[in-house]
Amino acid sequence: MNRLGFGCHIPNFSGINDTQIEAPSNERFDYPIIQEVALLCEELGYDGLWIADHVMLGNRGEVGECWTLLSALAAVTRRIRLGPFVLCDAHRNPALVAKMVATLDNISGGRVDYGIGAGWNRVEQESYGMPWLEKPIERIKRMEEGIEIVKKMWTEDKPSFEGEYYRIKEAICLPKPVQKPHPPIWVAGQGERMLKAVAKYANGWNWFSTTAEQHRKLMDMIRKWCEVLGRNYNDIAISWQGRTLIAKNKVNLEEKIDRIRRLNPRYPLSIEKKAMKIPPYPFFHQAVTGGSSETMDFRTLGLVGTPEEIIERMRQYIDVGVKYFMHIFIDFPSTEGIELFAEKVIPALR
């Protein structure tokens, strides 16, 4: 990927009342608004739309199902790419996922990206009767088997596979995906085993809430595993995902922060100071802090500021090799941030 890419991660869940850090301004799932924002992103020149894969999340657990939503958006868009970020391996049989992706790739004219992760939300999986594996290494191994199966389904006529977690026998997947040899595979994660999986399987890698230097260190681990496995590191698109709050000036920025704090009193973004105590978002503690840190500098681990400030921050990531940015605009469902970013930031960085 030589051209710098920009994606918009649209919240398909409610997040107010200190329930979900990714969508602090969003009160409920509202498909007409999501469709409007998707069409706007396409018009403004964003490269991709990304949707989270959960069945229970945020305020009241209200969330729209990921693949149904992507299918609906594929029918109304024409150019912009579409992908889950990321599908949880435990939510669906991988052979069925391969069929779903191939079908949507045909419907969309080859615009699907396949984002996959090992899963983390024990509560939702057990509530829905999905198989939960306690050890992260087991979930990663299961995800790797799933990736093996989808690749076989997309590229072979009657593939078979016998693994510890999954098996198929002469499974037919027709029609094949439009994209050859298959839709791009994106893997989300950090840690030695996950980054090894990135080096082995991924066309794209994404992680979030890191400084540029922290991201570079993770990239170095991917590069190391590429050397071990004989993979060309440059074949992997390197992405960074961040919570983005952009405003035309300081006054407008503080107004937006004040509104978020009114809806979410413990939200870790302050008008007065950068570092704040982290509220009890279970995922946030687990994935970002490891459960050991009590404070964070939200403005350092996200993109918060005027267009000029955000351009300066993003150049730090570009300098270490980031080629794609997935933005979670935390003033959603307002489109002010999405529009201002497209007007001021994208032209300056391309």
C-alpha cells in the first residue's frame, strides 16, 4: 500500500452513560443515521468503512449485528471498501464465514476486507452460548485454524481440513470471491503469538491506542516474524486505529469535550488535564492497560485537537511506517468531525 489510506469506524452500538469508550456520544443503534454517514464518507473520499462485531455491547447491550449491517451498506454504496473490524472467530463457523465473505464480495463488486481477531468478550459469548476458551493462546490457535479454512474455501475447489478446533470435508464455496487470490485478510492484535499470526497470514495489521514509538516496536516484532517465516514485510499494510475528536478551534474543541463529559461523567478526556483516571470499562482495562494502570493520557493515545494539531500527530505515525488510519470519531452521530477531517486533514497528508 503506497497511497495513504483513511477509514471510518462507524459505531453500531450505544455508548453513553460511561458504557463504551468508542461511542460516548451515541445514544442508540440507528440504521438510517449509519447509512447517511456511510454515504457521506464515500462522498468525502474516505477509503473504507469498518464495523465492530459484537452481539452485546455498550449501553443496554444495544448493538447492530455486524455482517447484516455490512451487507446493507454494500447495497447502497458504490466505491468505498467495507469490512468488519474485527470478526470474532468464535461467533461463526469459519467455513460459513468464508461463504458470507465470498457472497458479499460478489455483491459489492470486490470491495470487502476480511478483518479477524481471536475474541475477548467472555460475557457476550457465554450469554449467547458461544464456546469460550479461557486461555488466550487457545483462542489464537482457533483463530489461526479459522484463517486456514477461509483461505482454502476461497482458493480451492473442494477443500478439506482437520484441526483441533475446526474441520471441513470437501466443502464447496461457490461463487468464489471477486478479489484474487482472495479478499485482503486483516488481523488485529498485539503480543508475540498474535504478531506471528500477522506475519504468517495477514495482508493488513491494525492496533490501537499506542504512541508512534509503541506502534513502531510492535511493527518491529512483525518484521522479525516475517524474516523467520520468509514473508515480505512490505506486503502487509500497517494500520493504526484511534479515537478522534477534531474541532475547528480550541473553543469548539472544549465544547465538544464538555458535551462528552456531560453524557459520560467518568470519560477519560478532560478539559483541564490530559491524564485522567480510567473508568471501569472492562475491555479498556484488559486490552489497553492490561488492568494495571490507573491513569492514561487520552490525548496522547488518540487524536484530539484542531486540524493542524492532528496533522502533526499523524505525521509521527506516518514517519514510523503507518500507511492506513482507522478513525473512530467520538462525536458520532454528529458528522462535524468526519467532514472537518476530510476537508482539512486528508488533503494535507495525501
